[in-house]
Amino acid sequence: MFSNNNTVLKTGDWIKAESPEGELIIGYIESLSSLEGVVKVTVVTSDNNQTIGKTIPILSKRVKKMPVSNVTNKTQIEFLLDLALSTGDKEWFLALSSELNAMKMLADGVH
């Protein structure tokens, strides 16, 4: 965990960044090296399709932490479920599944 532009970055944070070539990168932090000022980011989406799914090093000064969003509807959760599946994040998938089931129970009037 280390600080970047008054923002604390840590493993698992969702970030957006710009590559040295000017490509937009969105992904999450796999690991950090405060000694080198580098974060290793697993790319979920990018202007460069060849980097999607790969873990790449990015200078921390190029990284901006994305705000944590509260998921409020079924469509958002379904999108995030697909993302959790594509990234192989079982724990996140299970948490989202539980949230979706709770939403369905509330909609059906089951307590």
C-alpha cells in the first residue's frame, strides 16, 4: 500500500490509467512496488486489445484510483458478475451472487 497524489493505492483497487502510448487502461491492482513506484495492473479493458487480460507494470503516477461505486440495480450486478467470471475472481462472484439473490428476494416480497 502506498500513496499516489494523496490517494492510497492498495492491492485490489480498481484503477484507470494512461499508457505511455496514450491508451486508456482500466483494471485492478495485482501488486505494488513502492520502491520502484510501479503497480502491476491486470487489464480488464483497454484501447489496446492486446493488453486485455494481461498483468502489466504501470508507473503509479499514471494511475488514478476509481471511486467505489454502490451497485444499485440488477443490470449492474449482472455486468459485474460477468466481469468477475472473466477475471476468475470467485470470492467477488459469490459476493455479487449473494447480493443479486437478496435483491430478487426483496422484489418477490420474501423476507
